[in-house]
Amino acid sequence: MAKYNLLNRLELPGGVKRLNPEQQKILCWEIRQKLLHTLSENGGHLASNLGVVELTVALHTVFDVPRDAIVWDVGHQCYAHKMLTGRLGAFSTIRREGGLSGFPRPGESGCDAFIAGHASTSISAACGLATAKALSGDRHHVVAVVGDGAFTGGMIYEALNNAGRTGNRLIVVLNDNDMSISKSVGSLARYLASKRTSEGYLNLKNRVEDALKKIPVVGRELRDVISDSKAAFRQLLYHSNLFEDFGFDYLGPVDGHDIPALVQALRRAKELEKPVVLHVNTVKGKGYAFAEKNPARYHGVGGFDRASGRLKVPSESFSSVFGRELVLRARRDHKICAITAAMEEGTGLSAFAAEFGPKNRFFDVGIAEEHAVTFACGLAAGGMKPVFAVYSTFLQRGFDQIIHDASIERQHIVLAVDRAGIVGEDGETHQGLFDAAFLSEIPGVTVYSPATYGDLRYALDQAFDCCDGVAAVRYPRGGEIPMDERLGYRPGEWFHHRSGGQTLIVSYGRAFGEAYGAMELLASEGKKADLLKLHRISPIPDACVQLAKKYRAIYFVEEGVRQGGIGEHFLDALSRVRYRGRMTIGAVENPFIPAMPADSAFRRCGLDAQTVARAISVLYF
């Protein structure tokens, strides 16, 4: 395509090094046009990728990938990196079934040094890679690119504490856009803001070091002596630099959209041959006015109109209904408060934050899921009614806290588990297929899995008013499943539909729609099967077990892992009442599902109505 002339003719990887500054500017423009064109169709992480184009070009100018390793934190900002490492021709397939992943995947390219998907992991991985290089005599560098939002995660500081004393060739690029997903919060955000405006000490330090190095014979030794005592000097000018206290040299801040300045700073960091933090300031959404004005809204998009900026979003979803219902309840009950881990908009809490944030009943704790759970427990112990809204894949990080801090003392907290089940195009690292299994293993945790918005309202009522310990309400990405009026469906702990058969199909959540479809397909062949929907999936209602015991055959349909899942719990409950019939579980055998639409993933896992009906027909009819 003519508008990608420079991008198309680059020899990759490595071709960026041969471009002059003017050509690099043109390259950045072409990359942004490619991003806008592709993501307007495919969806994906728009604003974050627009913000790191110059940084990515500078990294590939200075470093020799893959011999030098680049580790991307979260990884959602790696799209330009993919274009510059031989995947431009396949870029139109990003986040599509069988196409490129929207995150770094070493199996996709040797230029992706480490898998990513969750926040705050990059420095740990980079520290390990740098240590491995040092042990094997490899003098190449490892670079971790980390957003300021990820610096709100505790794992970052565990890694800094370890990495700063290794002396290895590790460079941490702090991509500071004051946003990450939602606007960065907390003490670190204020600290970085101060670093953006307090450059005097840094400039003076750099000039002194450069001058000392030029002194013959004793220059470097003198610099080292002064370095040992510079803490006192630093205190006279500014507060101690956080990163230097961890054992890193600190460079910056640097304009993240000025390629010559970035290249100069990266080369300086490379020459130091020790742990370095390079602080880079970028604008999230750079180059697309709509994304620059509202970067959080354009963080992750499902496609959009380039001319108007209009996003392709469903008018209603479980997230939006949850947010609206929580606002209504909080108006009636002044003890209800909400917590998010840097996902205010994604979890549907924007309206709650706007109304109750000024009243100190909304808390964005940053990317700190472990802290969020225990913080909620403290609120509960103090008489409040906290709800922590979190994606299923990120709740995994708080597993220990749910056991230790919440369940033992039966703290009354509500977990609003968004994106439960198959998530679609975000792929392996974001599937929500473990939460039902791990939550159901913890004593005293009550778990609801709504299939409709009516179910969701019922579950929230139960969670706030009827549970005396941890209550989890898990719901999928997107909207409710349609319910046939002929079912006579109503929200409750469970629902049973009789058609006069001796086979029972059991399911919960979104998969109930496929179970119902399978029942209809069997009926069209003259084969009768009854239907049981679990709404409270843990503990399983005794009435459901007694009801199921009467059937000759049971087929359990579950949008979650098989091992330790609700199906296995149901089978165990049946064995305790000496069930003599046959039971089969249809669940997810391999939960690491790559990017694909949810309906394709259901078919891949054998959970679609046609596959379920066929399996039941073969097994039981």
C-alpha cells in the first residue's frame, strides 16, 4: 500500500537502524496509520500503542533484537514492535482467530522475549533474563518497558529490590503517561509528577559526572568517591531518588516522542552496563485526537469509526448493569463502598466513582489485587460493605488473601467477578476459566453465576443481604443470554425445566444458553431431556442434588475448567447420596485458549449446543 511505503520496504528486524531522523518521523506516521486502520476493524488496545510508537522505534534503533531482549509489561503496547519484527504482513490478523496475538508471544516470534498479559511482571522476568545472560557470558542487554500504572503493583518493587543489586545489564524504561489503563493513582503517581518537574538535580548530576570522567587518570575514581557520598548532596537539593535507593542509576525524564533524545538516552543507559531506570514521558493516544482527549475510553476498543471516533460498543452489558445496580444500592445503604484495581471504566464503576468518589466511598487502589482483597476485609471488619470489582483473570492474584484474610474470619466482602468464562480476542492470558473452580474450593465462599440481568440483580441482593462471609458474583463479558418465554424462567437459587425425559442437562451462567439450545435440538429429534440451571453454584443447593438423583443420566455443561470445577463438585455431591445413574461432564479441558470470538471458543471446547446435543444423543439415546 502506497501510504506504508517506508514501513513496507524495511528489512526487519534491524532496518530501523539505517533510517535518518526524518525517515524515522515518516515511519512513525505510517505505523500510527496502520494502527488506526487495523484496530478500527479488529479492535484492540489503541491509545497505549499510539503512545509508544517513537519509543518503540528508538528501542529498535539502539538495541539488536532478539540478541538484546525487550520485555513488555502487560504487553498490550507491543503492536509497533510486532510490525518492526517481521510481522507487518500478518498485522491485519491481530486478535483474530488464527492470527497474531494482541500480546507478546515467544511462540509467535523469537523477537518476543517473554509472554505478557498481566501487569507488573516485566522487571521480574527481565531480571531473570539478564541474570541468565550474565551467567552464560552473554553481554547483550535486557530492556523492560513498564507503564506508570504497572508501578502501582507490588511485584514491581519486589523485582526492583532484587534486580538493583545484581549489577546486570538491565534497563527499565518507565513509560510515564500518567494513565496506564485508568488514570494512575496513589503516592507513586504524585512522586512521578514531581520527577517530571524537578530536573535540576538530575541535570547537575549528569554534568558533574561527565566532567569528572574527562579528568585524566583519576577522573573515574574521583567520580566513584563522590558517588559514595552523593546521598548527602542529593538530600540538600531534592528528596532521595526512589530508583537510586533500589540500586539503579536514574536517567530522565525524557520526551517520549523525541526520537533523537530517546536514542541518546537509551545509548547512555546502555553504556552504563548496570541496572538503569530511564524515565520517559509519553502521551497516551498520541496522534489521534479522540484518544488523546479520552485515553481511558480508547484504551481497549472493539472497533471504531476513524472519522468520528465513535466506538462500536454494545448498549448494555453485565458490567454496565452491575455498575448501575451498585449505584442504586449505595444510595440506599451508606455503608456500601466500591474498590477497583485500576479498572474503573472496564468494570462499570465510572458512574459510582463520579457519585461516591467525593464521599470517599470509591477506592482505586492501583494494580494491586492482593491489597484490594485485604483492604476490603479491613473495611468489612470496620463495619462497611465493600465490593471489589475485578476481572476474573486478575482475581487469581488475590487467591491467598481470599483464603487467609477473608474466609477464615468470614469477612463479609462482595467480589464482583467480571469477564468470567471465555473472553474472546484477548486470548490465553485473559480467559476467566479458573475462578469458579478456585473459589468453590474455599470454605465459606458463596458463588453466584448469573445468566441474565435479572439473575445479576438477584445475586447482588443475596450477596449483600443474605451472605455472612465472602460472596462472589461472576458474570461474563458482554450481555445476557436470551430466555425463551416458554421456559417460564425466573431468577432464584436454581431453575428446573421439565419435558418428561430421563436425561438431565445441568449448567450455569452463559453456558446455560448452549444447554437450552441442546435441549431444543434433541427435542427436534424426538429425544426428551430436562434442564437444570444452577444460579448459586457453590455451595450447590441440596435440593438440586436430590432432584438430579432421580434421573437416569446427567450431562453437565460448564464454561470453566473441568478439574476442580463445578461439574466435579456436582458429581461428588451425587456420589454422597449414592447416585446410581451415569453422569458426563462437558467442560474446558485446555483453558489456554488463544484469541478468537467467544462462539468459536465454545465450539473449540465442545460446549456449543450442537456438540452438546450430539454428545448426549450418542451417550444416552
